[in-house]
Amino acid sequence: MEIRRVQMTGGSSLAITLPKEWARARKIGKNDPVRLIAQPDGNLLITPDLTDETVRRTREFDVSTCSSPTFLYRSLIGTYIAGYTEIAIRSGKRLPPFVRTVVRDFTQTTIGQEVMEETDTTIRIRDLLNPNELSFENTLKRMYVIARSMHEDAIAAVLNRDPGLAGEVIAEDRDVDRLQWLVARQVNMLTRNTALLAGSGQSLAGAISYAIVARIIERIADHAVRIARNALDLAGRPPEPGIDDRIREASALSLGVFDRAVASLFSHDMQLANRTREEVRDADALCEVVNTLVLSVPTGRAVSLGYIVESVRRLGEYSGDIAEMVINDVVERKG
């Protein structure tokens, strides 16, 4: 770290000199322009990058010796999240048939990825989205709506012993996954491109907070899927009136915590976040009551019901994590 003193020039202008090593490394000479970007936290960023264009980053995969569709798919998802704007898949000979299937699944699952070139030995995928046209808040709101609906439908599938509705919940999980990957991708791109960060109107700390919340909501959706899978196990089995009523009650309580946690996130309401965090204990206590009732049920059903209650409890706890993040974020903003 270097400390440089501010100088007065021309009687009214303030100036500092640039580190010579830094200027040489970036080939900055006399009269060359540099860009000054004021950060939301009050810092000033100096960069030789004068454009707002996304930096093109290409990742290549040689699949000549690849025989695992799962490995290739995971590699493509990792590349997408890392923020690469172009992906090239090559082979020294004809591409194995499974490669095109994996690429099709990848482009259908992710947002903004399209095949731009395809030959017998090469597939080139390009990102067509402008990161600054995407709003973190809008993406998170959509994730919240989907995850909330998934939980409600999963509980309804349990209470009504409805395998069809449970199947719909499981299928919806992909929508939440693709949105969470999009948020993670945006954050990675912002950390690598100062111009994009400046154009987003978002601080890096704020963007990272949104990425963490997106991950929490994705986990809430995963627990809705877990409830739905256990609803399938309960299909055709008799209802448990006393337990089902308590599950409905616990679900409504945890879902209310989720609603208020997300509301505090978008309103930056620390008081609401604090009250919401306190409500998590009530949800935990009610879930403990239900777990006690489940012990009286035959083993097969008790296992499924126990997993369902645990997922309802985790909904409340994850919502409490969101509320805690809101409190921390507001404290940071006011600091």
C-alpha cells in the first residue's frame, strides 16, 4: 500500500500522482485519459478502462477424452457462474452425441446462453445478456415468489395427499436454480469489471449480500422439494388429522417469517428485520410440538412426516438468516 499526499495545482485544483509501476504496467503515458469512478462507499476508483462494455472472456473445453455427460454439464454451469461470456467445446474428431444433448440442457437451463456456431467438431456458446440490464432486486423478488409458491403447494400436497401437485413442485425447482445461478454470475462479473460495477449502481458489498440471499432462497426451494418428495411417500396413506393441522399451522408461521424477512430486505427496515428474527423461535417451538406428535405415528409415516416438519422449521431458520443480513446491511449503510 502506498500513501500519497494531495497537492494543490493551479491555485484551486487538487491532484495526486499515479504510481509509476502501475502506470507502466497498464501502458499509461502523458496525456492519456483514465477513468474516475466514485464508489457507493465513498472510495474513488481509478481505471484505464474507458468503456462500459462487458469484457469478453472465453473458456474452451476439449471433449476428445470426455465420457461423462454429468461432468461436462457441471463444468458448463461452473463456467457460466464464473462469468465467462463465450464457451467453446471442441473435439479432435466428431463430437460425441451426448455433447449436443448436454449443450441443449445447458442453454435451456441457464439464462442468456445461446449456441452461435455448431460444426461436427465444435460448438460455440455465447452470452447475449447485458448484466446491467438485470436488476438484483427483480431477480430476488421472482425467486421469492416461486419459492413461496413451491412451499405452499408442497404443504398442500402433503395435506391433500396429492402426488400430482407434489410433482409440479419438484419440477419448479429448476426455475429457482437458474435464477440463483444468474445472480451468482452477475456478482462474479461485477467483481471483475469495474465499469460494470459502476454502471450497476450497486456496491460490491451489496451485490454480495444479494448473492447470499439468493442462495438462501434457493435452499428454501430445495426444502419445498424435500417436502414434496415426502408427500409422494405419503400418497395413498390415511391422513393424520391432529398432526396435519399442526403442520399447516407451523407452515403458516414459518411462511409468515419468510414474508416479513423478504419485506425487510427490500424496504431496508431494520426494526422489521429484528422483529422477524425474534419470530423464528416461535416457529421452532411449534415444530418441536409437531415432532413430538409424530412419534406416535407408525414408523413409515413418521419418517416422512418428520422430514416434512424439519423442512418447515428450516424455512423459518433460513428466513431468520435473511433478517440478520438485513440488520447487518442497514448498520453498514448507516455507518
